[in-house]
Amino acid sequence: MSTRVQPGGDGPAHTPVRTGADLGPGRRSGVGPDADLDTSTSTSTGTGTGHENGTAPAAGPGRDGRRRIPRPGDGSARARRSAPHPLRAEWLRGFAPWAGAGLLLALAWPMAARADQWQGSWGATTELLSTAAAMIGVPFALAAGGWQGGRERRRRTAELRSSTARTPLVQLLAAALPLACWLTAAHLLVVAGALAACAPYASAGGPAYTVFAGNALTLAACTVLGHTAGRAIPFRLTAPLLAIGGYVVVGALGTRQSDVRHLAFCMAHVLGDNDLAVRWYPLVSALWAAGLAAAAALALTAYRRATALLPLAAALGAAVLLVSTGDGLLRDNPLAHRQVCDTSTTPDVCVNATYPGMLPEVTRALSGLTGRLEGVRNLPVRYEDLWRSPHPGEAQLPNLSPLGWSVVRGKVTDPRRYAWEAAHMLVRPDCEQAPTADRITVTDEAVLRWLAPEPGFAELREFSVTRARQEGDTKRLAWYRAEDEAYARLTSMSEGERRSWLGRYFATAAECGPKPSEVPSL
Amino acid sequence: MNTRQSSLPARSAPGHRFRSLALYSRSRGIPTALAALVCAALLTAWTASRPDAYLDPYRRVPLVALAPLLAAAATGASLHAYTRELDDTAVRRWWPRRLAHLLVLSVLASALLALAVPGHAQEFGAVAMVRNTLGAIGVTAGGAVLVGARLSWMPTTLYFSAVYLSAASPRVNNATVVSWLVQPGPQHGAWAAGLALFVTGTALCAARGARPEGPRV
């Protein structure tokens, strides 16, 4: 045991306490989070440069070979340098750096695994970072704080700590804050990495810095909260139970539909690029957590425990504000109500203003479709990409968001498939059932096949034809034959003839139950 | 613990064997671990029997991840010995006892938690619960070797959290080996991963024992 209490010296006020920090790296042993957790005494005693904080520096041999007894006021600059501040050991050694590294890995893993789903969208990045902080960071901060809080009890140095000069609150904070800072730093490092990885593919908006600041403060508060629980509850499963409790609270509160969900730590309910958190929401949310942590710390350590009521009142005030404001904590993203358009195509192609950089890519993906529709009348004016149903004369652009499906890192993943989906948006898009007349359905299929040929769909059709042939399904085979004939007639038309025919066809293409006589035949 | 062979008849008596077992259990906090397992099973049964979780299997995903986490934390904490140096001086080998310790708690935890999940066994039911419990205990046992028994909850907590959150990615979710703990049930890759973790962690812990924590933990 490196913590040694040496009898004698200058009396109780100057009891020399040698700590791991004083011993230097050569005297330490072991690796891992449990090694060299030798800082409580140094912290609790408040040893800084030796005697000035109530402890005497170790006596060493003088130049003449005789032992020199250091006295107050005798400290040289060299001696001060040789006795590092005890907080340095709390920062650099023991459990805190390991916990920070662990949290860094745990946060980075899902961010990397789900990179397809957030790179290119500030909103999606903010949402996933908040979710990761709530589901990984908060439970782990509570548990790690709980583990750190039980440190003196595990070492059986709680009595020694309580006998030192510094106040209990200072002792608690000196042990808890370095861990809180490490966990916060791990979170902020992942945030910085995610923002840097998102920036090259995002073309509008910007990071929600207040959300990340609020989450960082909340993580620090959770660490202190866990620390107080770990110090107060002498139970070997305190730390894992705190983690489980964190998961349960996040799950129980965060997934509710009521406004109580805003009380879940770090869980900013920002959904993609549709909403933005109002500026004070993350900070008030952090105040809710910080108030609880401060109240717990004061209740455990303050001389006048009634002072804990002050931060508790602040926390409750923040909670009331969060719950009463409810959906007002989020505001509409003004960009989500606008779109940018390319009017050189038929129909025009518009994408939401939250992804203006996607316009050339989408236009390129639809170039085959729009090229075939050049000069055709009765088409929708534009493909629109707003969070509403298309107006009359508009067609819905196939979804670009959520990211990770049609779009990954600024690229359309399967342009042919995307064009095929866009073509379907032109032909009876709102109809739940196909028209009753077989001739109309056959015509629709032939038009879609010509507008946006899609290899996957063609393979599926080939498979269906083969299967119908094997099963002897003559009705189905006749259907496919009629489709092939209609498609052949459409492809064999001249350009002008086809343009004219398509103009007549699209005049009724939005109707769900057109009369067969109104739809031109092939 | 004095484990020297002796010819005294009292040593081989059933009472002595029971007393040894009771002493071992008490020294390892087995009653606390058992109580935690029972609590985990009761809470799981209560949550899983709610109508939404009973009807929608995907509502049970958090359950089949959280309950094994608690069971594994209790099992890992029970590996802690306050007298490790004294234990190491014993004549008898410790690995059979450590192995039996882990296996008994694993079987007990798996059985209790599997019984606590109602509904279809193959859709985030008993099958997934057994697999996840074994995998979690394996990770925790391995963690106990690396970072000590009382801190063995940490690697498991971080690992489960990271896998749980990353499983929303279709690419990760389709990889049954990587996202083994959020697979619905009988997927071979998920079972292989869970069992591999259990066998590796248990074997490592049985052979090496939990990392000595020393007086400065």
C-alpha cells in the first residue's frame, strides 16, 4: 500500500502523508484502471507543495550527507517542482483516463457504424450524437461516478480522508471532477470528429453547438450525481445498478409521447433536419441535471445541508420549464420549408433547401427520365421535396432523407432505382388500388418500363414470367404478353408521335379510376 | 482458506462440505448475486408481461439486452475475493471451483431470465435471452481477468451499449455476428458469437482468476 501515515514529525497537523503522486512513476506498479488509484489521500489531504497544505515533505539527505529536516518557508523552487499538485494524479492516473478512453470507444463505435445515416445532415448528426450521449454516455457517467465515489471505501481510506483539513465538498469535487472532465472530453472529442466527418457532405445549416454544450454539461453532472450515490451507498453493485437505472430512465422517459420526455438527460428530440432546438433548451436541460447533481453533492457534504435546497429548486424550476414548454422547445427549421430547383428539366427538379448540394446529383440521377419526358405536355410542373403532400400539378420527389437509404454521403446510391421510383410518382401516385380496367394497367406498366427501365425490376419480371410458364398460368402469361406488346408499340413510335401520345396519356395519369375511353391505348 | 488434505473423519462429513460451500458462497457474495438475479428476473417478467411488450416482440429488445447486463454484473462482482493472496497459497487448484462458480451462476441466470420472458421464444424471447445472458457473462468474466472483478461491469456495459445503438444501421443489423445481441433468436452467427464469448471469457477467468485489485482499488 503506497499510502503511508508516518508517526511523529511535527504533530498531527503536519502528519507526513506520502502518496503515489509523491513517489514518482518509478515507484508505481500495475497497469489498468485499478492500478495506481493512489490519489485519494493526496486529494483529500489537499497536499500541494508539501507543508503549506498541512503535510510535510519527505525528509532527504543534505549535501553534507546528514538528514535535513525541511521547515516551513524553506521550500525552494526545485522542491516545489518535485512535488506535483495532487490534482495532477487525479487527472492523469487511476480510473478517470481509462473511463474516458472507454467512453470514447463506446461512443465512436455506433457513430462509425451508422455513418451512412448522418454524414451530410447536421440534423441527423445532432440527433444521433444526442441519442448516443443519452443511451451510452449518461448511464456510463452515472456508473463511473458511482465507482469513483466508492473508491475510499474500497481502499479503506475513508476515515483517513475524513480526517483531513479540506472540506468534504472540496474533497468530493476533487475526486469527482477529473472523471467528469475526462468523460466530457471523450464526448466532445466524438462530437468534434462527427462534425468534421459531416461537414464535407453537408450543404446547408450548421451544427447545433448549444445541444453539444448542454450534453457535455449533463454528462459532467451525471458523473457527480453518480459519485454522490457511490459514496453514499455501500453496495458492491451500486455502479452497475446506476448504469441500469440510467438505461431504464432514458428508456422510460425518452420514448414517451408526453412532454415528460423532455426530462430525459441528453435526449434532445431533434428529428433530422425538420426541427431545431431553441437555443436555451439544451442549457435548461443541463441545468436540470446539474441542479440535481449539485443538490446531491451539497446534501452529502455541506455543513449546512439546507443549502442543497437552492440547486434543487433550480433543478425543479428547469424541469417545470421543460415540461410546460413541451413542443415549444423545438422550432421549425426555416430551410425545411424551402426548396432549390433546376428548371432546365421537364418536369423541374426541386430538392429541399436542407440538401441544396444534392440538386446536381438528383438531376443527374433523373436525367434519363427527364430526357424522355422532354416536350411532353400535361406533366406535373415539378418534382417537389417539402414536408407536405404535393400540390396539384406537382409530383413528390422520392425521399432523400432519412439518409442511408437512397442517399449516402452526397451520392444517390442507385440512380436507376431512384429514377424508377420517380417515374412511379408520375403515374397514379396516390391511388391505393390499380385501375379496374386491365388495359389501363397494362398501359401504365409499359409507360413506366419505358420511362425508367430498372434492372432489378426487369429480373423480377423475368422470374415471374418463367414461374407462370412453369405453372401453366395462361391468364398471367397473356397479361405479360399484352405488356410486352404495348411496350413494343411504344418503343416503335417515332419521337413526335410518342411525345404526342404521352401528352394525352399524362392528361389522365393522376386519376385513380379513369374511364378506359379516356386513356389512350397502345 | 485451509484446503490441506486430512484424514480426520470430520473433514469428509457432509456437514463440513456444506459449511465449506457456505463459507465460499459468503466470501464471494453469492447470496447478493442470487438476489440480484431474482430481482432481474422479476423485473423482466413484470416488464415483459405488459401488453405492448407481449404483443410487439421488438419492444422486448431493450429487455433482452438489459437483464443479461444486470445478471452479468452480479456474476462478475461475485468473482471478487477479499483474500486473494491467501487463496493463492491453497494446495488445491482453484480453476475447477472458479469454473463451477461461473457455470452454476450462468445456468441459473439463463434459466431465470429465460423463464421471465413470455411470448414467442424465437422473437426476442427465451432463446435470445439465454444467448445474451451467456454472452454477457462471458464478456464480464473476461473483463474480470483484465480489470478486476468489481469493475468487470464496465467493459460489458460499454460493449452492450455500443452494439445496441449501432444495430439501427441496416448494414450492422444484417451482420449477425457483429450485432449478435440484438438478433431475434435462432440466428446461427449470433449464437456462435455469444457462445464464443461465453466459452472464451469463462475459460480465461477459470484459468487465470480475476485480476487482483490490491489495496488501492
